[in-house]
Amino acid sequence: MPAVPQIPLVDVKAQYAPLIPELKQRIADVLDLGVFVFGPNVAAFEEEAARYLGVPQTIGVGNGTDAIVLVLNALELGAGDEVICPAFTFYATAEAIVRAGATPVFADVDPHTLNLDPESVAERITPRTKAIVPVHLFGRPAPLDELAQLGLPIVEDAAQAFGSPAIARTGVASTFSFYPTKNLFGLGDGGLVAVTEEELGERVRMLRFHGSKAKKIFEYVGTNSRLDEIQAAALRVFLRELDGWNAARREAAERYRELGLGELCEVPADDPAHVYHLFVCRSPLSDAIRAALSEAGIGNAQYYLPPLHLQPALRFLGYREGDLPETERAAAENFSVPLWAGITAEQQERVVEVVRAAAAVAVH
Ligand SMILES: Cc1ncc(COP(=O)(O)O)c(C=O)c1O
């Protein structure tokens, strides 16, 4: 029997629970109007999100994976084009590049930030390289200034970093997911593309609806990938709360440091623009620590093992174990501990206590 109290890895319901009456009203308003796609909430959310992000326009789409595919399609990338991205990220980053018809080329990560290492990216640039897709992993901004110096279009996979002040300015586009654990989440699937160039935005806007501006004339072969009115209605409420939630996440991250978690394992170094989608630590003892957390009823996870270059579906790219040493080490050694906007000091103390005991046992 796991020890009580149980602490989940993330408690999304605790975040939206106080907003349920307002959410019910917003959903009731959608039902009263009877418009479920391309309605007033999507239009308003696209504007509010653009204002929040400081970009000329955003385009609501079906999910964060389609958001990447749509941007690559709008950039007219395809067969023979290479796109550099990390292999230490969720599978969708590379899958989207393949779906767009291009070839993912994996660069290694910085062992401390777990984000793309610009030197490793530079080494992989060829005449066929057409774009870089950095991921703001776990809420930490990728090194955009250094990547921008490489002179290639950047498409920021910002699925995990809505609200970070350092993102969505450098790239030609940034893509977001509203999967219901993200910093800004919906009540189901949803996604967003933010562009820094209007023309690219117009093309994404057409591609998300069958390559059409008007309903009867189809100018490109696109897809059907739209954000719906109920999602947009909820997202408008949640966008208003986002800065408060991200501040609470940052406070919780700081509390883990104050509680001494950093003496037991490598914890993320702070960056003022980090929005802590997840709090991911590293230790050679990670297996023992995760086992102890599970035994104590505490949510935990190990991310992206195997990393993308070793995933069965991407075997055709020809990578082998050992090709990306930092990525492989990070995948083997990481573990995440509970964090959400609203986790209590007592819950965090309990997490650290269990990690401390596990580390002591594993060392002896
Ligand atoms: C880094 C990253 N990219 C892309 C995605 C894909 O987003 P979605 O699940 O909305 O398709 C996710 C999350 O699921 C993600 O974490």
C-alpha cells in the first residue's frame, strides 16, 4: 500500500476548479448562440492571444502537432529539405516534420538546460537545411539568440512554454498545444500558431481550412484543423489566469530549491523566463528515486526514453545508439517531481523527504 498522502504529478483540476461556474456560463453561451466553429470566441481568443504574445496574429488550430505541420507546409518545406530539431522532446516535434514531407535532423542538447545545443545544431547544417525547430523544453526558453545567428528560419515549438516572456519573437512562427496539462490548457485538444510575419499567418489560416479563404474556392491542398468555440471560450478564461498560474509555478520551483532538492540531485537552474511546465531533475540514481516516489504515492515521470532518434517509427532516418550522447544520458537520468499552480509547501516537503531518503539508501 502506498503511503498517504497521495500527490499527483500534476493537478489540473485544482487549477480550474474555482473557475467552473464561469466556464459553465461560457459554455452555455456557446450553446445559446449555436455556432461551434469559426465563431466569436475563436476570433476573440486569436486576438487576445496575439496581444498577449505581442505578435501580429495567431491562428487557432486543432492541436499542437498540426500547428507545426501547418507552419512547415506554409513555409513550403518538403521532400529533400532538412529541418534540425532535438531528439529530447515529445515525439510530435519530429513526427510533424516527417508529416510535412521534410527530414528531421537531430542535434544534441545542452546537458544542463536540456534544450538544443547551438554548437551541435551548427555542425549539422547542410545546403539542404531549411529550418530549425527548437523546443522550449519543460517551459525553459531555447537559446533563441544563438540559434538565430545561424541564419535559418526558426519555428519555435512552444507547446510547453505559453507565457514565457522570451518566446514567440525570434521565430517566423511559434506553435502551441492546449493539451490539458500544458501551462495554458483547454478542455480537450487544441493548438495555436503565432506568427511574426502576416503573410505566413494568412497562409497558415488558409491551410487549416482546406487551403481556402472563402468557403468555395480552394487554393491549396490543406487540411481541416480548427480550434472550436467551446475550447476558445474556455481558453479565454484561462488566458486571463495564466500569468498568475505561471508565477505560482515559478514560486513552487523556487521552493524546491529552498527545500534542498538541489543537494540530492541536479535541479533546473533558474532562468527568469522559465515557466516550469515541468520540474525535471537529473540523477544517476533516478530509477531508485522514481521507485521510491511511486511507492510513496507521489506522481513522477521519466521523459522521452527512448529519445526520438531511437524510436521505431524513425528508424528509417538511420540513427544509432551513441549518436546523441547528451540526449541519451538526459533521457536515462531524468525524473520529474510534482508541480502545478497550487501545489502546497507541505506536498513539496513530502516530495523532498522521499527523494532524500531514496538518495541516502541508494548511496549506501
Ligand atoms: C514539445 C511538444 N511538441 C508538440 C506537442 C504536440 O501537441 P498536441 O498534443 O497538442 O498535438 C507537445 C504536446 O503534446 C509537446 O510537448
